[in-house]
Amino acid sequence: MQCIPIAYKLDQKGGFVVNPGEEGVVVRPVFYVSDGTGITAETIGHSLLTQFTGFRFQTDRISFVDDADKARDTADRIRRAGIAAGTRPIVVNSCVDASLSVLLAESGALMLDVFAPFIEPLELELGTPRQNRVGQAHGLVDFETYHRRINAMNFALTHDDGIALEYEEADVILVAVSRAGKTPTCVYLALHYGVRAANYPLTDQDLETDRLPARLRQYRRKLFGLTIDPERLQQIRQERRPNSTYSKLETCKREVAAAEAMFQVERIPTLSTTNKSIEEISSKVLSTLGLQREMF
């Protein structure tokens, strides 16, 4: 499965054309439509599409479709994309207003309503009808929660790559060699879970011994080690500093081996990031360290 943004162009007659796929690959236009940000629809839709191979899904997120005129315009846009592609579009829809969903369905697309399978059973179980409120999932509805996320993000940025070493308020400290995935994981933990995540880059001096750096020892219970395949690390470093000692395979092998030896001796929980997404890494960090946080 390959998802790429939809790209449109006009043909010589002014027609609406979707970029063609490679020979033998079926192209399907997919739209994530919402009366809010569209994040929920896109997240769920992408998870669904990953279950199918042999297609090239051309995706487009259309946000804030919150009135009838916008819904009609969106339906027309979806219909024209289907004509250009020569196939029925797919719409993952998270509009809470059912009347907007009816208008969107006029596009002739396959309509996948994110909420429909769950609302009626929940209404029956809870004994109350839902309230059609837009933007509850990703809107600014809880100032305390929102500020916790912002504070966590600021903490991650100020404690990135050993910039600040005051870890008393940290929930987790990721330890690894340079370019093993520390920073993106910290940012993800902060943004999606409000976790105050710091990261510490292991230097050549730190790797001269298989013991933890002195400044980390008092925070042992907060530590989580990341490792990575040396060849993959070499590829990443080569993009950052081409043909440098820093990016040589020998350097990567030496640093990774030393870091892994340290984690083993010090009994630091460790995960290889080589074939893991930041979502997978973050989930493993949270579960291993027993951090119970609700995803925002």
C-alpha cells in the first residue's frame, strides 16, 4: 500500500485529471473529510488502508467542511476526482452533522463514516443521545490538559540532546547514540501524551566505559535505551554529514556496540528503532516504564 497526496492538473480540454499511477498499479482517490481538523478521519483511514496491498491510494484531507455549501463543493470535488481516475473514490468521513454526510454522499463515493458503527451502541448503553459537537477530539476544550501538552513539549525541546541536564521533572530520559531516534520520540511523547521526555546523547567519552555517565545514575528508573542497526545508522548519518568520520560504518558499529554493552551491564530497558515507528517506540517506552497516560 502506498499513500501519496492527490495531485490535480487540467488536461488540454480543461478537464480534471488525477496523476496516473505506475503501470499495473490500481489508483484509488481517497478523501478524509471532516467538519473539524480531519485528524481523526485521516488517522483511522490510513490505518484501514494499510491493510490492503496492490493499490496506490491518492489521499487528500479536506477539513472544516461545516456547512451545506462547503459539503456540496466537496462532493463535487470528490466526484470529479473519481471521473478523472476512472474509479469510485473512497471517503472517510468524520462529520458529526448527518445532513452534511448526506450531501457528501451525493459524490457517489464509497462513504465510510467513522462514528456510525459506534454511536448507536453507545447511546443504548449510556441511555442518552450523543451531542453533535464539532471539534471535541482535537479542539481546545480542556485548558489544563492543553497546557500540560504545551509544557511537555517545551520540556522536550529544552532537554533535547543534552541541552539541559536537570532531569528531576522528567518522566522519561531516552539514552542513545546520535541519530538513533531520540528527538522524534520525545516530541511524539510530549505532543500526544503530555509526557515530559528528555534525551541524552551518548558521547565518545561516555562510551569509553560500560557504566552509565555519572549525571544519569541518580535517574536510573527513568532511563530507556534506544539502539539501532549500525548500517541503518550509517545511512541516516550519511544524509546529515556525508563522508565524515561521524557517518562511517566503522564508527557506527563501534558506538552501537558500546552503547548496547552499557545498557546490558546497567540493565537498562532497550529497544531497537531500526524497523520501528515512533508510535511503536513510544508505546513500548510507556508500557515498560509503567507510565499510564491518555492519548490526546
